[in-house]
Amino acid sequence: MSNANSAIRIGHGYDAHRFGYGDHVVLGGITIPHEQGLIAHSDGDVLIHALCDALLGAAGLGDIGRHFPDTDPELEGIDSRILLRKVVAELGQRGFRPGNVDATVIAQKPRLSAHVQKMQQCLAQDLGIDVSLVNIKATTTEKMGFTGRGEGIAAHAVVLIHA
């Protein structure tokens, strides 16, 4: 027997963008200097995009593309933190709030360890939760695959939401 109004739900999100022209990337709402940027309709923040997908999925609300299509000219270049805050508000309207976040950014470059704490603080602020409930990890793929070849960045996010 399923309970559509389950008090606790889990969601998973994934996103990836390829590198292109630019001198920085945006990850977790933080601008990080880099010799390339990410190609995207928005600011290309793969971490926030994966997080939005995880939150929307946990609430049974589809994915980020359904809510914020890349065909919408009003969303071109948008700060992904705005999208995250809109997702959190949508969950709130449905009686849900974020519990905790565990995310992994997969990138050969740039090195992210010096930026993780600031990303966690930024995301915690937008989610309306304590920073201790936001965990971000960064890893490489030992030069395997598109991230390992330096062609782009990917991110996974797992979240718990509750009523």
C-alpha cells in the first residue's frame, strides 16, 4: 500500500555541462576562476541543477527542465540560485521542506576542495537549513570519461525532504 502523503521522501538528481568559452565556472552558487566556462542556457551550475532535480523528484514534481525549460528566453543566463529558491518555495507550497543534502561534483578541473565550505554555506542559505545538513564532495574520474578528459563537469545530488 502506498501513501502519497508520505512524511519523508528521498530524491536523486544528476546534471552535466560541457566546457566552452569563459574564464570561470559557477558551482553551488559560487564563482570559481577557471580557464573555461560551462555551456548552458543558465549559469551552468551543475550542482544546483542536480539539487533542483533531486528536490523536485522527491516531491514527485518532475524535473528542472519541466519547470525551467531551456527554451524560455527569460531564463537565459539566470543565476541558478534563483531556480533553487523557486523549487524550495514550490515544495513549501506542497507542505515539504528540505531535510539534508549529499552531493558529489565530478570534475578533473578545477580543484574544488578550497570552495566546498562556501558552497555548503550558500546552498544551506537557499535551502533554509543548517549548513551541517549540506554535504558536498568533489571527485575526479582518474582521467576517464568526459569529465576525466576535461570536457565538462557533472554532479549527483541526493536529498531527503519531509512534511
